[in-house]
Amino acid sequence: MADVNITVDGKAVKTPAGTLLIEACKSVGIEVPSFCYYPNLSLQGACRMCLVKVEKMPKLQTACTTVVAEGMIVTTDSDEIRQARKGMVELLLGNHPLDCPVCDAGGECELQDMTFSYGAAESKYIEPKNHREEQQWSPVVFFDRPRCILCYRCVRVCNEGMDVAALGVQNRGVSSIIAPNNEDHLECEECGMCIDICPVGALTSGSYRYKTRPWEMNHVGTVCTHCGDGCKTTLGVRRADTGMEIVRGDNRDKSGINNDFLCIKGRYAFDFANHQDRLTQPLIRKNGQLTPATWEEAFELIGKKFSAIREKDGGQAIGVIGSNHTTNEENYLLQKFARVVLGSNNIDHHRTADFPAFAAALRGRANATASMRDVYNAPAVLLIGNDPTEKHPLLAWQIRSNVRLHRSRLYVVNSQPIKLRRQAAGFQLIPAGAEGAFAAFLAGEDAALASLGGSKDGWTALRDKLKTEENLVIVFGSELREGDITALVKFGSAVPGAKFLALADYANSRGAADMGLYPDLLPGYLPVAEAGKFHQEWGGIPSAPGLSLPEMAESAKAGKLKALYVVGANPIARFGIDPFVFSKSFVVVQDMFLTETAVIADVVLPAANAYEKSGSVTNTSGDLQLVKKAGEVTGTKGDFEMIVRIADAMGFDVRQLVPFGRGTRADMGQTRGAQSGEADRHAVWLEANGLELKMSPFDPMAILDEIQRLVPGYNISRLALLSGNDQQTNFAASGPAVAQKPELIVPAADGLFRSGTLGRYSHTLHSVMENKDRQPSEEVAAD
Amino acid sequence: MAILKDIAAIAKGMSITFGEMFKPTQVENYPDGPGPFKGAKFQERFRGAHVLQRDENGLEKCVACFLCAAACPSNCIYIEAAENTEEHRVSGAERYAKVYDIDYNRCIFCGYCVEACPTDAITHGHGFELASFNASNLVYRKEQMLAPQPAHLGANSIFNQAEVEGGTPSLPAQGA
């Protein structure tokens, strides 16, 4: 649209036609206060705080509902305006209790800020305030009615943003009240968006309730460790007896790919970290019992055993199972450890998508992978399989927002009537398991129609329509494997600007695949059998493909696998393996809890989770992000450190495993006190340029250097990564990969309220009643 | 004449000496005086060890808003908050301080915490005998700083002393 010229407080502003006045002011750094206005939600015009003077208009106008017009002359601050706003604050405070010292929003309350700005703190009313008892709407949502200022933000975000409509308005006018649509409680996705968006303390969080205050916490921006979407979450942490306790999660600073969106898992389900069953000291099996031991004892035993087995039976007698939740650096280090230190290609992980086939299909194609941001901006989205509302809440949010705000066209092809069909321009129900046939049909194989059902004309019309969609983003679930993906990519190459997104279930499933946790693939999907840069760099790694996860169990059953090293995975429960097959093997497990796999181990090492370490993770769409250490539980160690210590205990020169000790020596100056900011900025600069000190073998940044140097697609901007931005990796330079058995892919089957082992130990996820309503009662075990 | 001048000077000097002999003593009888302060006297405004006040119902005034900790320039106040329940009511509002520690190793007795307190819960008392042979004794817990239960609720200073020495939190009074 054409630009419009307006004048705001004497400043000339050029802004696209159709822009709201409040946004136009914001674009030149003039803040117009508002309660009810929230970007990307529908307009309300309820709070009357954004009143501004527009020349030639008789009364003050609400900037949030006024659209800019050519030649408009606007004043945002004058005595008249201040008087009007002060009056509004005074009215709002008429019945608002002054219990700020107790209120959880105190210190980050917009009404507090406004009262400070406009000075309407004294009340002219002499009538007593109309008190109502606080209500609990769900385990995680509390409502204090007198504090509510009726901005309707919560109602709008629940209806428009989440498409849940659990909140509504009762009565009209001055007697309006916000209330759940389901009598006295919420029946919803328990995302907590209403709490975050509430400008005052009317809606407060059940898990953060009265625990601390905003300025008492340290706020650490990191990445959620539950599903594969990679939402940025800011964790509030506080010193506790056992280290640093995570008190709350939110993303109010709107950084990251998720803006301010978080689902129940990201917002509340960090509580597994403080679960009472958390392991805090190493356990060694003595006389058949797992007994507490020291770290030295544990590493010495593991080192001795692994060395002895490697010497006697060779590396192929040791199996390694990696995790979907550990960082890229840890995954990379783990497979390097297996291949270089143990001399074994027996490394695998719990696969939830066929990334090797995906990488092979997109090899050599630049700009072919869609990021989470692309899903929000694309003019059209095709979704095949999966149920993002349940399994990929951010993806569902991006799609919903895209349809709502950009009028994008969504096409859904699914075997279930998933909720996203409500946003779809076209929805096709297909028989279960026919997703592959649909991909084949798209690629031009009309014979596949037989298994799709429905009329041929309808399907052909859909295909023709899709072919005309420019910049189509094609999102597909793990139902598509191997040849299906190739067929889909073949179809996509005929659509101009088409991009692809494969959905995997865990926080770092994509990273685990990219980092080569495969028995036959090195990082970047390079086959182990082919001589390449990794063979040159590492020297003498075995080139015969190793054993996959089920094959390791078979091998152990046959007595050939003498040792198993499991890092943050639970293969016994996930693959239903008989635990007795490992009774003769030496099993080492690194985990947070005594899982089904940990109980059969000979040594259990208490591990830190992703909220308690640094590194990077890659979400399902390939967006690389930095995770930062937020919490801490005394007595645990990060997986990175444990892998290095085991290598050390085996007598291996860890310098060959982790390239530490490099970098320029620099005077870091004072790290505390008045000058600390300067030293910090200096450190950021050094780190961004790869010059930071890597003096410790436990420094994941040293491995990130190697990943960036060796893994194709990971050579992204370090500065952008360290600034907390997401950086997209790609498959353009990936290896040719090797065809994988499709049956090795086992989807996690976690819904919105389940998250494998992490979910099992989360009180909050168990406390919401939707968890019990919607899911099978048996807990899904996973890694 | 000179001698007369000298005698006059001596007489003048001694008159002050003898005059003072009959005036009441100005020296405080610390530490042999009566009362909890052993004879030491203070101005009202003296800022000594903190006292956490109770309201007229014997409930703690502190609602654990953390404003004192935020105002504290030496970062010596540590609080853990908890929610009052029907059965276990400690303060008048929804929240109370489960843990309230002041580290007198760090405290500079500036009084900012008292100024910041929205409920007048924390005040400076006149306690000044804080010296200790062990620095860890200088971290005062809530129980050491709490004011005694009000007298009309059956408590007295001796009773409170036993509470302090016993190290157990005082039971909240039910009702008025």
C-alpha cells in the first residue's frame, strides 16, 4: 500500500496506509500507553488510555483504533491528554485493590507503571471497594476479580490466538466480568497465554504463585526442551539450597521464533528439574544393588571396563545410544567418542522422523527448508499428517496466526479430523496410513488414488491448486518416510519457491540426526562407508556400519554386545526391549531419573538437563539456537563433561576429542564489580569471532567450532547465534545419506500434556485435568 | 597581687569540681544498669537490630513483598515466601515470609528496608549487642527478630525469650 505522511509531536512520519496510529507512533519511538491494545489481536478500544489529540477532530481520539490518514497532525502529550489519561487510571483504580506488595504482578504490572506515569495514586472514592474472593480456574490459572481492568486481552488471545475460546465475558457494561466459558473452571490447552498477556495481576500463574518477585530472579533466555519446535523461553531462576531453582518460564520479551507464545510445557513443565526423585549422586551396582558412590569411583570403573572390552572384544562389542534432548555439542561429542575412543559405529538414537531421506532429497538445493518463521509468513501452507495442535504447539500457533493475520491458505491432508482444519482453506480426510499415497499422487502417480478414497476430480483439483501456490511451505509428519519424502520433494520442485519442513518429536531430534547419531551415518549425513573429511580428521575410524538400536539388543541377547552406554535415553521402555537381554552386558546410563533403562544399569550417572547446561539445539525445522544454563541441581553433571571424563578415565588424550586450549589469550580484566560490563562485552566479541578462551575440555564452544567447521549446513553466523537469534541450517551440502529402515522410526505419541520421561516427572502436567481426560492412563515412556 | 590572682583561679576551678559533685551523674551505667539494655539509653531514632512486628491479632505484618530486599544496598536480606492457608495462617495477607534472614555481617543499618516496607513490618529496634565470635551467628533468622506476641494474647517477653532460645517459630494466634 502507498505510504502516508503524518506528523506526530512535530516529527514527520512516513508509514504504510492502513497502519494504526499507535503503531505509527511506536515506529518513531513515541510510546502511547494502552491496556487493551495488543499487537496482532483484534481491536477493542476499551481502556481509553491511548487518547491522543488529532488536529481538526473535535475530541481526543483512541490511537489504537484510528488509522493513519494523509496529513494527520497528532499530539501525544499535552495537559489535556495527561488529564484524560489520569482520569482513566483513577477510574481503573476505583475498585482495583492496592495489594501490590502481595500481588504476583507487582513490579511488572502495567497499571503500576501507568499510575507512576500519570500520578493518580490517591483515590477520591470514599465508598468501600467491592471485594470478591480469588478464584482458581485450573491448577495453573488463578483469577482475582477486583484486580481485573477489563481490557479483554485474555479473552481475545484465547479466542483468536489459541482458537480455544475457554474464556469469555459475562454480563455487559460496568458489570462485565471475565469468566471461563465452562462454569467455574477452564477446559482448555492450559497454555497460560492469558496469564502472560494480562496487564495486571488479575490472572496469575498457579506454579509461580507467591514464590518470589520479578526483580528477585535472574532471567535466562534459553530454549524449551520438550517438543521439537524450539520455543525460546525465559526462565526465572532463584538461589536455592540445592543450587539454582527454576521458578517460572515465559517469553514476555518476545525474542525468538515463538514471539510471546508458549504452551503448557514451555511455561510450566520445567518442574521436572526439581522433582524429588532426581538423581544427585552416581550409583554403582554392588552385590546386585545400585548403591551410591563417588564420581571418581564411577568414572574409574567405567573407564576400566570400557577399555578392557575394547581391548578384548573390539569396539563392535560396545553399543552407544544417544538422546533427543541433549545438545548438538553433546551429540556430536558422543558419536565422536563412540567412533574415535571406543572404535565403534554402534551408535543410534530414538528416531522420530526420517531425516536422512529428507536430507538426501534436498541435497544440493538451497533455500529448500522452511524455518518456523517461514510458516508464519508463507502465503500458503500444506500440512500432511501429524496433529500440530497436540504435538507441535508453536507450529500450530504459527499456522493459525498466518491464516488469521495474513489470510494465508492452509491445506490439510490428514487421517484424523485434526483441530487445524478449522483454519484450513481445504481439508481432506484420508484413510490412516495413506499419507505416502498422497505424496505419490502429488508427484504425479495417479494410481495412488486408489488408496486415498474420494473422487478423482477433487484430488486432481487440489493438486492443481497446490501447483499454482507460490512459496508454498510443505509441512509433513513422520508418517512420510523414505520414498514418500522423495516423491513429495519431486512435487515441490515443480512449485516455485516451495519449502519443506519435516516434523520430529523432541527438542533436539533434528540435531541428533544432523550430528550423526546413526550406525551408518556421520554428521551431516555422510555415510561411514565413504572415505571423507571425518575419516581424515579423526583418523582410523571404522568404516563398516554399526548396529542399530534393535540390533544392539539382539547382539546383547546373543552375548556379543559386552557393554552398552546410554546417554539420556530410555530404550528399554520405548522399544519394549526385554531388560534381561542386557543382563550380561556392562550397562552405563546417564539420566536424571531411575528410568526403566537406568534400573538395569551397572553404573548410573546423574545428568543435568537442557535447562542446566550450555550449548546449541536444532529444532525440527533446522533453526539452530543457543541454550543457556539457567538452573542447577547440586550433584549432577552435564553429559558433555561426563563423556569427556569417561574418555579421560579410559586413558584417551581428551585433547583429540575436544579441541580445547586454542584461542587467543586475552586479558579479560575484572569480571566482577564496576568494570564487569566492559569485560562481558569484550568476552562477547571474542566469542563471536571464535577467539574466546577454550581452556577447559568441558567447553561446548570448542566442539561448536568443530561442528561449524566440519558439519555441512552448520556454518552459520556465530554472532547472530550468540545474540540469541535463531539461525537456519540446511541440507544443501549434506552427504548422500543411506536408506534407513522405516520401522526404526517410532513416533513419541506425546500429546499436549505428555513429554516422555520429562513429563512423567512434571507435577504441573499431571495436575491439569485435561491430561487425564485426553490421554491413555498409562504413561508413555520415552527418552 | 599575683598570688591573689592564683588563688582566685584555683577557687574558680575547684568551684566547678565541687559543683559537679552534687549534680546527678551523666555516665550511663552500662552494662550494670537495669532493663533489657542493661542501662544503655538510646534516642528514639537509633537504628539497632531489626524487629519484625506483629499486628494487633498477633499475626506477622510481613507479607514477603521483597521490597526490603530490593531496597537493601548491601544485599543482606534473604526471603522465601509462602502462601497462607486456612489452617496455617501466619500473616494477615495471602502471603507470608517462610524464611526471613538478615545477614548482620553485611547490614549497614541504613534503614532503607524500614522505609521501603509497605506494611511497617520491619523496624529498627534498639538491640546493639551483636558482636559474636562466629560470623555465622550473625545471620539472624526470622524467629530471632520477631516481636513478642502482644500482651493481650497472653504472651510476654519472658515467654518470647523461651521461644527464641527454643528456636521454634511461634504459633500464630487464632482470631483476636
